[in-house]
Amino acid sequence: MDRRNLIRIGELARAANVSQRTIDYYTTIGLLEPVQRTDTNYRLYSHETIERIKRINQLKQEKYSLEEIKQYFSQLSKVIAEHDIAARLTELQLHMEKLEREAKELQPMIDKLKAKHTSSLFNRLATQSAACVEVLLTFIDKGNNHFMM
């Protein structure tokens, strides 16, 4: 991330209307996380951290403890991660369907190839296909184990 888009703790404190000590504490307990550090070890935060601090303050006003707020953000991260995984799996499924259609379209051309050329083509694709199948089987196995827990 470009450092010009990041802010130091003092700027963050002013923008979020909290003290630097509060930001230090939130960082220590894991509610906030700096995006990176400078060469002189200053913590740099993203501008999204301002909104996160505002949300923390809202939840505190609703009488949630900092531990409960931390759990809330943790759950939110898990949901986002699961959503990202689901989106990637959908992309993978669509890509596999596209490859299947393309393979069917190529079948008449493959049928016209001489046996020598077909064998060469098959040998090149077999290794890649086997690796792909192995990854998919591992993924399916992990998915089955996850749902059994």
C-alpha cells in the first residue's frame, strides 16, 4: 500500500476524535492493526481505521465490552473470508464450465489429428490435468472434513 495514503497515529487520533493513548490501547488488545511501519518504527494506519474506531465507539455506547467488540470484528472477518472463498469457488466453477465447453468444441479437431500428434498432445495435458484433479480432490476432502466437525 502506498505510504501517502496511510496516516500516523497522531493524525488518526485527531481524525477519529480519540486520544493517541486510546489508539495505542486498541492496537495492543488487537482491535486495531497498523498496515505497516516506517523505517523509524512509526505505525501507519489506513483511512478505513477511522471508520473502525467510530464503529468501536458506537458499540461501546451500546454497552458492549471491548472483548465483545473484538469478537464482533473477528466474526465479521470470518464472514468476509467465507464470502471471498465462496466467490472464488464460483469463479472456479464458471471457469471449469468454460473449459469443458471449449474441450467439447475441440473434440472434432482432436479426432482428426493423427495418432502421433494426439499422443503428444495428451502427454502434455495429462500432467497438468492430473495436478488439477489432485488439487480438486484435496479441496473436496478438506470440505468434507470441515462439514463433519
